Amino acid sequence: MQRQPAVAGRFYPGRAELLLRTLEQLIPAAVSVPALGIMVPHAGYVYSGSVAGATFARVDMPSRVVILGPNHHGYGPAASLYAKGTWLTPLGEIAIDEELALQLLASCPLLEADTLAHHLEHSLEVQVPFIQKRSQQTRLVPICLGHLQLPQLLELGAAIGKTLAASPGETLLVASSDMTHYEPEATARRKDHGALAFVLDLDPAGLYRHVVQERITMCGVLPTVVMLAAARTLGATHAELVQYATSGDVTGDQSEVVGYAGVIVS
């Protein structure tokens, strides 16, 4: 099965030559290092692409990437794994790592093989061209997350981490998340840096509780919690904030912004 692009031409350029030029502008020259995971935003490239590009530029791109994104539309199961076939972008096809997908389904009872949740979801799709630009050999395991409680998220993250630890080959975990939505610039920055403190402390449970308590509209908090829990299981000891920005940096409108952050976990 081939997953067709849902937001090409809207969130990012729909023509290959224009998309390549855009990615070349968004991904700076940088020394890359091995990493266990990253957190990157998923808005339109004009708004958050520079943050995502700066983050992708700083990490090695291994042969496998597990992308964790939020389910914005509510379709499909709560933990949906796209298990077979390919994904198509204007840059061509990228294969699903079907072997790793089967391993994850077998070891993570919360995961279900499903395509419906992925059909219209942009949070995973917008990351794929960055991955393709960095490596033509990388294979994907896309996971779309809906309504799960903290114990389930921690359980899922630990199970993913144990599976990756037992599976030969390097894997990068990508958590797709924007930060605060549609609040004044000063408020957004204050809330976002409060949440990011828990990300940088590698504290998935603390992040979840803080976001809930402070009512932070971080749409990818669930994927980020799972990524952090998996990375900790894999031995993560360090996290670094690569870049923080808001939509106001692009539009000039500081009255109602969306926040974007790029983080590397190693």
C-alpha cells in the first residue's frame, strides 16, 4: 500500500524541484552527531521549517526512523502504526521498515496496525521530506497517537525502547510537536520554556503533568512523552535545545502566535 501525500502544496511545496530548493535553504550545513531522538515542529515550512531543518541538520540519519506524531483528526485507534508499503512525497517513495514494524506490533500491545489514522494526518508527513533530503536509504515506521493516558504512554515508550535495543541497527526517534497555540508572544514563550525544561531534563512524566496542569496547548505532548520514555530506556543522558521560535518571528504579529522548538536527545 502506498500512502499518498495529504498536505503537499499546502504545508510544504508540492513540486519536487521547489521542495528540494526549499529544503536546501532550511537545512543548514552542520556537523551531525548520533542521536537517540529529536523533537521537531510540524507547521507549514514557512513558519516552522527553519527550526525543523536546523534540528535535522545536527543529527546523523540512520537506516531507520520511527516517527511519532499526534492524531489531529481523531480517526483510527489510539496508537496507530502504519505497518506496510511506502509513503509518497514529491521527492519520491520512502519504504516502511516492515520488519521493525512487525517487531513493534508484537512487543507493544497498545500499538495497532492501521492506515486510517494516517490518511489525512500532517504531523508525520511534513517530517518525511527532511528525512529524504538527509538520506535516500532510510526506512520509516510511522506511529500516530491519539487519546492515551500517562501510564499507557510510559508503557508504550518503554516497550519501543526495549524493542529497538534488541533490534540490530541504529534508529532515530522523531517526536513531532508544535508548542503553545494562538497566545501572545510573551505568554507562549513563558509557557513553552516551562515545558521545555522537562524535555531537557528527560522527564516524560513531568512534561505530561506540567502541560496538563498549565493547560499548555502543546499538540505533540503525547509523542514527545513516548519519545523521551523510549530514549531513556535506550540510555539517553542528555538533551539540547537547538532552536526556539514562534510564528510571530515570520509574520511580525506578536498578538497570537504558535511556538516551535527543536530538541536533540542523546
